[in-house]
Amino acid sequence: MTKPAVTKETGFRHFIAAASYSWAGFLRVLKEAAFRQELGFFFVSLVALALVGASAGEIVIAVLLFLGLFSMEAMNTAVEEVIDRISPEISIVGKHAKDLGSFAVTCMIAACCLYLGFVLGKHLFFG
């Protein structure tokens, strides 16, 4: 017995379907405490950048870095969910996958912090 073919949306309907999947992903990652903390860090950072008089270009770079952080957090959450689903018992491969996802998020947090430190320091001490 064969499965019925999945119909793929095309054109504008594809765009709408993709947007709904992205929204569902956002709602899912919003349930993660780490993501909510990163979102808070993002808004505090934007306020700090505005208060020190950061340029529009500096703010855009910060936004891009945070979007990278958010996407990395979403991917890390996806890895964790897949590992928990296919390997509910403790496995070294699952541990490695989760650790690597966590490391990727940590790298993005470090990138955000280094950039913010540079821009804030520049405006506070050398501006």
C-alpha cells in the first residue's frame, strides 16, 4: 500500500504556508526559557545602544547578530526535540548532539556580547 502524494503549495500559497510554519516555530521556541532570556537581552541591548547614541549601522549589526542567536537557539531546540524523540534513553551520540547545539548558541551569545562591549565601550569611553 502506498501513501498518498503530499501536495506542495506553490506561488503565494507557498509563501503563506511557509510563514505559518515560521510563526509556529516562533511560538514553539518562545516556550523555551533560554530564548525568552535572549529576547530580553536583545531588548535591553537595543535600549543601551540607543542611549549611548549608536549609529543606525551599529544597531543593524546588533540586530543581525541577535537574529543569528535566535536562529541558533531555534536549531538547538530542534536538535534537542529530535534527540529526545528518537533516543529517550541516555546515549553518547545524543549527548554530543545536544552539547554541540549548546556550544553553537554559546558562540552566538559571545559574538553578541563582544560586539555590544565594543560598541558600548566605543561610545562611552572614546566617543
